[in-house]
Amino acid sequence: MSVAPTTIRVIIPLAIRKRNGRPKILPPTDHAASNDAAVEAHVLRAVAKAWSWRRKLESGQASTNLDLAHDEDVSDRYIGRMIKLAYLAPAVLEKLLLQRCPLAVSVKDLTAIADLPWGEQVAAAFGLPVDRV
């Protein structure tokens, strides 16, 4: 009498890459990913936090980045760098938040892109040629 094996081996072709300093599991290249989870959660949190800080500054709840830093228990330099995300072009925010297009850059690079003119931000953030924007 033959005994059936008690273990099953499943091979899933995945790749692990570092993205924004964290390991990320990537699906196979022939896998069609859904568009729902295209934008990573930490990017959305960073943009939301930047808008929250901007509203606090504009409403007078906080008068400086140092006030925000004390409230959030982070450095004022971090606030100054990340609050730039609240000043991204409307086209970038639409592609990021509504269309859920994945970024071609890290959050750190996205803060630098916020310094560019609005017309250049979409191409820089999503890696698109200028004529497709």
C-alpha cells in the first residue's frame, strides 16, 4: 500500500525588491495587478499629513513648523520637508489620489518634485514623457 505525501510544495514566482528603503514583494511580470492598491499606503498617509499640517498653519492652530513638530513629536526639518507634499500640482494629486497611479519616485523625491513648476511635476512624479502629460 502506497502512502500519499503529506506535504504539498507550491512555487510562486515572486521577486523581492527594496522600495523606499523597505522590502516589497513584487508579483510576476505577467500578472495584471488591480489598480486599487497601486499607490502605497505610506504615500497616501504622507500627503494627508501634509494637508493636515497646512490646514493647521492656515487656520492659526499652529504658527510655525516648530509648533507642528512639538505636537507631532518629530523634527521641524521633517515638517518643512514633508509639508511640501501639500503644495503638489492638482494634476499630480488627481493621478495619485483619484486614479491611484503608482509613483515612479520615492516619497523623498516627491517632496523635491513639489518645488518644480506644476507643468513639470506630473512627468517627474510618474515617469511619463512630457508629451503624454
